[in-house]
Amino acid sequence: MYLDEFVSDFEKNDTQDEVRGCVRFIASLSRVDGLIVMNREFAVRGYGGIIKIKKEPSSVWLAGDTEGSTARLNEIDPSHLGTRHQSMMRICFGRLGSVGFVVSQDGDVRAMMRVENRLIVWEDVKLRLS
């Protein structure tokens, strides 16, 4: 049993190291100006991309909780956010099922997704590798 546990722990740690390496590699792609495009399986489909969708979301809402509950939504003016945020809002609104993450230069992370006919933004997303 000891050997099985040792091998299992070793494989778990090895897998965690591989995941960390993949995340670091994907993060390094963000050094190139533009966005990183991934599919549902988180396979990188491209990087350095430019969003050319012009249609603006009909409304943008700030989530007051992790679920994006309707009662806790606050409508916001998207022009108060930068160009990267507005571009990601357009792609998430235009492509149902898309989830976007925008990392600001100061390190803040926002997530966004279209839910019904609203674009919902979650602020202060905490990213962590543990």
C-alpha cells in the first residue's frame, strides 16, 4: 500500500507540474499584443488576435455575486472600461456561450459572459495556481 500511495502522490504532483507549465506557457502568449483564443477544451486556437466585431452589447451589467443573480446586477456604462474590455464585451455578447477574461496592466482580472440578452461582468476575479 505504501508503494501505491507513493506512486499516486508522485503522479499527482507530476500532473500538477504539467498543468502549471501549460498555464505559464499560455500566459506567456499574452505578451504578444492581442487576445488568446481557446476552445471549450482549453486548447489554444490562436493568439495575438484582434476582435473586429462592431456590434455593441445592448446592456452591460456588473455582477453583485458569483452567480450573476438578477437581483444583484447593476447596470454600468461600458465606456468607463478600456478598449480591451470593450472589445471582449463585443465578442462575448456576439458569440453566445463565450467567456472572456481581461487582465488589466495593474493585474486586475474581470470575467464576462452573455446571459440571455445581458452581458454580465464579474470584477476582482482571483486566479490562483495551487
